[in-house]
Amino acid sequence: MSESLVERAASLDAADELAGLRKRFTLDDTVYLDGNSLGALPSHVPGRLADVVTRQWGELRIRSWDESGWWTAPERIGDRIAPLVGAGPGQVVVGDSTSVNVFKAVVGAVRLVSDPARTDVVVDATTFPTDGYIAESAARMTGKRVVPVAPSDLRSALGPSTAVALVNHVDYRTGRLHDLPSLTAAIHEAGALAVWDLCHSAGALPVGLDAHGVDLAIGCTYKYLNGGPGSPAYLYVAERHQAAFDSPLPGWTSHRDPFAMSPAYDAGDGATRGRVGTPDILSMLALEAALEVWDGVAIEAVREKSLALTDFFLECVDAYVPESAGVVPLTPRDHGSRGSQVALRCGNGDAPAVMERLIARGVIGDLRRPDVLRFGFTPLYVGFGEVERAASVLAEVLLSARPSQ
């Protein structure tokens, strides 16, 4: 008799070298598959944040800018994120939102390109809408034009008029992983600069910013990095570009001598150039505490488990959900083209209702209208038994929704 999927899930959980990390998070008995939108709470963060509020703010007050290290937090936390995205120290700065950092990166990249014949900012046409909005605005402000291109057509769209290409590492709808190494090489071969959005890849898979010669990158910290709702984003500027990086938002904290209060702007050195205003200390220090869950964790092991989890989920969906339910995976089955989420197209047009019923049954995912069910797999705290349970409940929900014959 062949091993059941329930039994195999138990075997996989027993052999999982990352299983012990789950206890670092505050979780319940729901199956939480929405870490690609908001990561779970690391259990030590409330106590750490309480210290920030009661002691650092409440007792030390203004002294904490120096004594508690508030002033240097953007660079310090950037260096904590750097290994997770394959960057050396001094190239990542934390602060502001992803949208603000997209603006800094795109305008800064355009300003690094001196050739006036390079008039185009090529943008991933499937990008998260804000990236497109920001790129369009940045292009207008710099006298360029936006050229939306499907990632599969990016190579053929590059040419002597391309200044910058803004590309998502993982498609937020489908979970498709785009080939950062080869696309970056193609962008450089065309004489342009590569800006990557890492929101759906950082903390889920190796990125290799330095190894693959990426020019600039941005990303959020509230998904797989578990920094909390609205936690500050980050900006990566490769060391080779830092001296010439001209931020479109030259705030006082990026000045070479911030407290001189000089009316003339003189940019500081290194990643500091990516700073703008006063750091958002409460959310920033919550993020710093949250990043401690990565102590002793190799991103390669996380990627291996991510692929195993998503493989197993697809296998369970294949086994449990009949073809007549009209559910089709949008996420590639090929490991080289898959992030850490699985998107299913709900062909019956009932995706919102299906997700609502899943959540009521204790399986938490999300959707993208009109018909995409999304399930994010965070290897630090998701187990194989939960994966099997999610697929089983999905099948039950879909079958119960079918009209009687």
C-alpha cells in the first residue's frame, strides 16, 4: 500500500532541519499561508519593542539617539539585511516605504546614465502597480519615457535607447521567479542599469546582488523578513555607484554633516546617501529585533525547504482537487522559475468566496481579483502537515461549492 500524503507530510516534517524555527514565532493552529503579504510575529519582538518605548524613549528620551544607537539604525539594520540579499556591508540602508525607495532608485539610476540618447525606462509590465506609477512619474521628471514590457520580452526590448530597467524578481500575482542573473547581464550588455524589486524574494530565496552585478535594488521588510505591518523598506546601491548616486530626495540625514544645518546640500558617503528624513525608530527597531530569527539560518536551506513545500502543495492539489473544480496553477512547476508562493486560478469565477471559506476553515491565504488564489510559504514557520491540510481543505471547499447534479 502506498504512503498517504498525510503520512508523507509527517515524514517530511520529522526530517525538516528548519522545523525548530517555528517556535521563534507567535502562531496558533491556523495554517498561515499569507507570509508573502505579512510575515508572522517573532515572539521576542513585543518585549524588545516594550523596552524601546518604556526605557529608550520613556527614560532616556533624546539621549537614545546616541546611547541607544537610534541615529545609526538605518545603516546598521541595512547591514543585517545585506547577507539575506547577497550584498556586502555598507550597501543597504533601511528607511521610508518601498514606493519612496523605488522613486529614489529609478531617478538615481537615470541620473547615473549620462548618455542623452538613452531615453527609455523599461518597466516590467506585470509589476505591482505602485512600481509602474512611480516609474512613470520618475520618467516624466527626468525627461524620459516609460516602456512597459513583459519580462519574457525584456531582452528583445533592450537597446541603445534604454537607460534603466526596473524588474520584479518574483511576480506578485503568479509567483513566477524571473532570472535575475541573466536579465541583469542582458541589461548591462545593452549599456543600461538594472534596478530590481525584491519584495517577494528577499528572505525566501538567494538573491546574489553583488555576485550578479545588480546596480540598485529595493524591497520591503514585512513579508518574508517578518518586520511587521508597514515596517520600513530598504535601498541597495552597489558600492561602485555610491560616489555618483544623486538621490532625488536629498534629506538632512543624508547630509555629510547633518547637524551643521547648512543651506547647501553635501551628500554623505556610502549607503547614507539613501537616507532622507528622521528615521521611523519604533518600526525600525521592531524590524531589527525581528531579523534575529535569521540567526544561524542559511538562505540556501530556506530555499531548499521553500521548493519542497511548494512542490508538496502542488502535489496535494493535484491529488485532492478534481479537474472539474476549474482550478489551474499559475505558478511554474519548474524550480528555476518559482518563488515561494503558489497561485491558483479559480476558473469558476468564485475566488473571493473560496478564499473567504478557506479563512473560515482556518487556512489563511489571500487573493488577487478577479480569480487568483495566492498561498505564500514561509519556510521558517510553515510545515508540511499544514501544507497537506491546506490542500485538503481547499478541495473540500471547492467540492462543497459545486452545484448538485
